[in-house]
Amino acid sequence: MNLVFYGCLAVVGYHLLQVFLLVSFKVPTNSMVPEMMPGDFILVEKLSMGPRLFDSIKNDYPIGSILLWKPLEQKDWQGKCIGSYTLPDSHGQQIYVLDGYQRLSSLFGCLTNPEKSGLSYDVKQRSETIDLYYDLDDESFVYMGGREPRPWQVPVYILMSTMDFRRYSRKKLEPHVKEEKLEIYLDRADSFSRSLVEYKMAVIEVTNAGLDDAVDIFSRINTKGTEISPDWMVNTLAYNDDFSFAIEIDNLKMRLNRYHFEGISRTALFRCYQSAFDDKMYIDQSNIEKLARRNDFVEVVKKTTPHVERAVRFLYNELNVIDNKLLPYNTQLIFLMTFFKKLSNPTKEQIAALKEWFWTTSYSNYFTIYSLSSQRKAFAQFVDYLDGKSDSMIFMDEVRQKFSTLAMPDRISLASVRCKSLLLFELRYYREVTGAAPHTGGLNLKKIVLQEDNTPANIVPLSGLEKKLKWGYNELPQQVLEDEMLRKSFFLPEHYSLVMNESDVKVFLKNRLSIISQREKAFVERLGMTYTG
């Protein structure tokens, strides 16, 4: 694609009027398609990226390809923004930019002459993040950020037109620059102008393909291996001026901060919404085009959001999942959301059954040992229980007579479901012994003996308690050793001092592991499971 194309855009404008958004990058801006709120997703190069983009063009370095998708269906849309410019309404063929929107937005914004385009634009935004200048003195690219440019600092869009640069030179350069410097500046301007006009970049166009096919192609050929999140696909298809699904999820994630669940993936949250429409469990994007075009899409999404938040609050308050990294399976969130969607005022017995379900599915590696078809059967039985059609939430296939745990892990890793279950049990036990819920400080794993490995015997999960107990980088605080209740809550053997030789430490950790195993075994067996120590 020749960059003269972008010069033409400055005059006719409509070549990019159908550009929509499927990929995005976080930074506050209002240059968005579709329009979004500050704190969402930026569609122009960050301040450090704009200069690098044009420096690559100047030196004839590759800047990547543009991947376009023309959908099978057309849809009218109202004017949006790109590169600080507001585009008029369009009734033509839509074109989605699957990859390269940042580059496209920067090129359009920086190379379009605001005085000749006929488009309205955001003056403040353009001044701060779009209006890029080429410094003819040191051959660099800079944003002025509201500062007055020097005569030899030229807006890059001026260099797109020989006639525009001649006028600029007569007015700005020639009266203020010495003749020997002027010749150098003119040569540099001419060289960069030719680079702009002659530069070519690859454009890949996907036609006659549905959304899933287009996304699959994007995921296969984009250089970073970036996935397009399902909620952004739906947001693009279902977008209207009054509601944005992506913003709904953004706002939900902000509210989940208080439970330290801000790190939960957008896809995990999307699956909850996806399942809310027909009480089925989804693990792929098989129904998203149909979903986005439902007449009740906005209504169901808005009703589902508080159920998702209530599910996370339940995990945090009742099950001590004090950080999304401690959630054994993201799939469990779908089940919990469904529980609160169907039972707005559950009984104590139903809450107790839900807790038992959570611990059983966590300790048994439930969503690992069962195939996807069995997981769907498990979800169907869960729903039947909520609808009063089954006596048990927990699905068990014909082969399995009893669930069992995996063996005690050698090391603590938050990538392991077994480790997460153990840490959650320890937090639960602390709460049971002390009568106090974990503190609100989020998850913090502390070593008892600094020099030893991250074994279950040597790791203590804390939740803000490290501040109360003054547990810094050193080993066990004296306060813990002197408090019988704290010693019990942390599974500490009787004999421990801050001064022990290496063999004493080994014995101590062995004894602590034995205490943990005994307590955990008793808990697991109350769930009706077989404990593998």
C-alpha cells in the first residue's frame, strides 16, 4: 500500500469511513471506534510509538502489515473518530481492521492536513498526541505537546504535499534560517517526503468469511500471536450508541478490584454472559454472532452483570478466594453466576451445598478429569438442582464411584489446581481457628524459613496479615511464636525458635507438613472424597 493513499485520504476522507475496531490497546483517549469511555482502549500510537513509526518509514524499515476483513453483512453506522478526526456517517461497505489499527490511525491522524480535510477534529487531543513534527535539524520526530515549534520543526502532514511545503518554507524557514542551513533542511525535507510517497506496506484483505474465520486468520498470521477477546467480537457486532458490551465488562472489572479480581480474564467474564442466555456452558465462540444479534442482548447482559459480581463476592467472603489467581478454575465462575442468577435468595442449605460443590470440584480436579461433554452434563445437572429437578449439584459419571485428591504437591505453584486448593484450605483453617476472615490486603505467600524452597511445609498464605504481624522479608515473627492461636492457625509444631540449626529446620518443616496433611485429610474426607497425602 503506497503512502500516497493516505494523502488522498486527507482530501476525500471517505476511504476510511467504514473502519471499525476489533483490536485495541489500553490508555485513556476519546479517539475510538466505536466510541468508548476514558480508561478504555486507545487507537492511536502511544507517544513513544508515533515517532518510532515514522522513523521506520524514513529509514525504509518494515512497519508490519494491515489485515482487513469485509464482512458478509453490511450495517450502517454513525460517524466515529480516527486519529482525532470525526468521520461522517457511512452507508457503504464496512471494513474491519483486524490487525494494524494503531498504525493506520497514526498514519491517518498525522498525515491528514486539518486545514484541507474538511473533517472536524479534537484540537486538544491533536495537539497532545497526534500532531507529529519532523525536526529537520536533528532528523527526529517529536510531539510539541502544546509548545511552539521551531521554524525547522515541520508538521509531517506538510511534507505530504510539495506545494504545502513550499508555502511553509517561504513563510517559516527562509525568513529565520541561514542560507547554508536552509539548503540542508530542504534536502532533508525532500528526502523524507520521497520516503513517505514511495513507502509501501502490505495489506491483506479477508473477504467472503464469517467472524470466526476472520478471527482465526488473524490469530494465525499476526506477528505477536495476539488473540482477539470474544467480548470485543461481540461488542463490534452488537455496538450501538446507547450500550457497549466492552465498557460493561471494563466497568465490572473495575468493581472487582475490591475483591482483588481485577486480573480475571475478559474471556472468563465473557463466558459467564455467554452462558446466561440459555443456561448452557460454552467454552468457545460458537454462538457469538447469534448472541450479538439477539433482541434481548443488552437486557440480558445488564441483568447478568450483578450476578457475576455477586459470585465473585461470594468467592471472596465465603470461600477465601482473596485473589483471582487463587480461583482453581475459571469455569467455576460460570456455575456460581448461574447459581445466583437462578436463586436470588438462596437458603442456608443451598449455600452449604454450593460450598461443598466448590471444594469437591476443586480438590477432585473436576474440570480436568472430565471431558468437555461431561462438563456440559455436569452443568446441566447443576442447573437441574437449581430448578428443583435434582437432589445433588455434583455430577458423577458411571465410571467414578468416589472422587479423590491428587498427592500433596512438592512445591507451591499458583499454576496448579492442587496447590490452589491447599492454599484455600489453609486460609479457611485460619478463619476457623481465629474466627476472623482473612484481611483485605490480597494474597501474599510468605516463607517460614527464608533459605528453604517453596514447599507446602514452608509457605504460609497471608492476606494483609503480614502488616499486622510485621512479617517482612525475615522469617516467622516472634508474635506468631508466642500466640497459641496463631501457632495453631498456621499449623506450627510445638518446638520452634528463631535460632535453629539446619537439621532442626528439616524436622520442623516435616512436622508442619504432617499437621497440614492431617487437617486437610479430615476436611477432604468430610466431603466424601478419598485423600491422597
